[in-house]
Amino acid sequence: MSRANVTLQVDSRLASLYKRGFPIVEQEIVEQVEEPLLEGDFLTIEDESGAFVAKGYYGQQNKGRGWILSTKKQEVIDVELFIQRIQKAFAMRSRLFSDEKTNAFRLFNGEGDGIGGLTIDFYAEYGVITYYSEGIYSMKEWVIEAVKRTYPFIGLYEKKRFAQKGTYVEDDDFVEGEQAPEPLLIMENGIKYAVYLNDGPMTGIFLDQREVRKRINEDYAKDKTVLNTFSYTGAFSVAAANGGAVQTTSVDLASRSKERTIEQFSVNGLDLEQQRIHVMDVFEYFKYAQKKQLLFDLVVIDPPSFARSKKQSFSVAKDYPALLKQAIAITEKNGVIVASTNNSVLGMRKFKTFVEQAFKSQKLNYTILEEHTVPDDYPYLSNYKESNYLKVLFIKRED
């Protein structure tokens, strides 16, 4: 496609931010253009005196109106730049490539690896490329060329997450090579998980929780009863059961969660009689558990940032303390709650105030045993805190 190269001016505050590595093209910058920008247009940003500041591309997505790709005036945005950055990112994952117990991880993490709006994930020799705007998708040929020059994937898939409000574009996601079996069995820390690369926006596992699942598996599950809420396909439950949990309970409102969770247990040869799977609203399950006086040694809460059921809506920013309060009520004395959120605008400090608020309301003490953010295959920019989006706390209820 033909691309315009549009020059935009910024004030001294934004010029300073961009020079220090801030990656987002802000809405206020693009508003100065009389003719509407087109997805994929190249942008040159100058300060008020006309001096070069940065260059990038225009692409509407939830986080902004495009991404900065370089602060070097002589650097050209072309296929060679994409090849260089993707090869560098793959080389940085050499430790994961050589890990015999794990064959699913992130290979390229957007702005953290130098190209905002683009991620690439590795699933047992298959690649999944995700585009977060039409702007970056217009450079698809460069991305595919760079990927093929970097690693011999068996097959490539793509996810287009640039529909209204960043939702997934329904399509056949297979790009080229050989199609993966359905399900495709991957391995993470020696545990098998069934994933589907061509079945909607998600594959069946969130790779950024790899270290959290490992901790649950190795140090928190043995001989424990485990409740996994917002359980999706039951990955935390499988990690716990593999780690010796005496019983797991998985709760999710999505009707497909049950069959997918059963599948995860089955591919690992785990006893289904020791597992409980409920397709229901998590808040309704909390009420049920309290009524039945059920208590759990380990409770995992990892809700979406926003969710809506027939009876109510849930927002992490507004409702997480109430969610924690209900989790505390069904946690055994000296039990552990694994509290997680992927809300990018919520900082760890604020997240900890939610914990304090919930325990104080119950007149209970607590100890934070561990805290986790994104794993090392999800590099982020220190000047853009939202890219370090994951917050996980292991909290011991003190009685």
C-alpha cells in the first residue's frame, strides 16, 4: 500500500517524553492534521522549533493512535528494520528455546521489543502473530518476511485485534505452512496444555502466567484444596492438580469452559473424580460456597478487567476489593489467595490497597508472600508503565 509521510509537531513536554522512550502517539497530536490520517501512514514528529524528535506509524487502537518506532533520524522504517528487531527479540529468548520442559512462550512483545501493536507467540513450533491495529496490519508482508527469515515455523497463524474497541476480527487465522492439529498439545514446565490456534481470539492459555502456574504447581498445591475462579480452560487447576492438590474446583461462566477444562485434565492423565467444574457466575458461586460452608486452602482469582453477566457487571478498578472480600470468606485459616489482574492502568501500589481494604473490612491480617509481574519474555518499557500490565500477589490469610 502507498503510505503518506506526515509531519506532526509536539510541545516541549511531549518532545521530552518521546526522546526518553515514551512509545504512544497521542490523540492530541494527530488532531492537528487537516486531512484524516490513514492506517499505516508514517509519522515524523518534530518539536516546536522544527527539530526531529521521533518517527513512527499511525494505527488506531485502544492504547492510542499509533506507535513510535525510532528516535534516530537516519533510521528507515522498512522491512530491514522489522527483520533486525524481530531477529534480536528471538535471540533474546534463546534460554526458552533450549528449555526441554517448555515449548510455548512469547517471542516478540510489542513496544518492549521495538514495534508497538505487534506480538508473536511460540506454540510448539507454530507461530501466532497478533496485530492490534489496521496500521500495523498494513505492514503484514514485512512482518511475515521478517518471521520467515528468523525462524522455520511449521505453520503461521494471525489474530487481528483491531475491530471496534480492539475486539477480534472473525476470520480464518491460518496464514501459511502446515496447519496445527486441534488441539495442539504444548508443554509448559513439564505440564501439557491443549490449545487451539484457529478458534477465535484466544488459544486456550495465557502465556504470561507461566511463572505463577509454576509456583502454584511446585510450592502451593500439594495436599491442598484449590478453587480456581474465572477459570477459562482450567490452566491453574491443572497446574495445581499436577502439583498434588487433593481436589480442584474450577468456576467460569462460559459454557465451553467445562469441556475445555476436562480436556486439560485428560491430556495430563489426571483423575477427573478429584476435580469439580462449575459453569456459573463466580459471584453466585461465592454465595453458594458460603451457604454450604465450603472452605479452600488455595483460592485463585484472575478476572477479566471487565465482565458482564445477566445479573451484574464487573470492573477490576471498581469491584476488585469486593471480589477479594468474598474470596477471603471461603479461604481456610492460614490459606493462600492468588490475586491477579491484567488491568494495564492499575498499578501494583493501587492493587495492594485493594488487598488492604478487603482484609481490613474482614478484620483480618495478611502477609504478601510473593508478587509477580510479566515474565522475562514480556519485556516492557520503563517509560510506559502500562506495558508492565500484569500484577499477581500470593496473599496468606493470617488467623
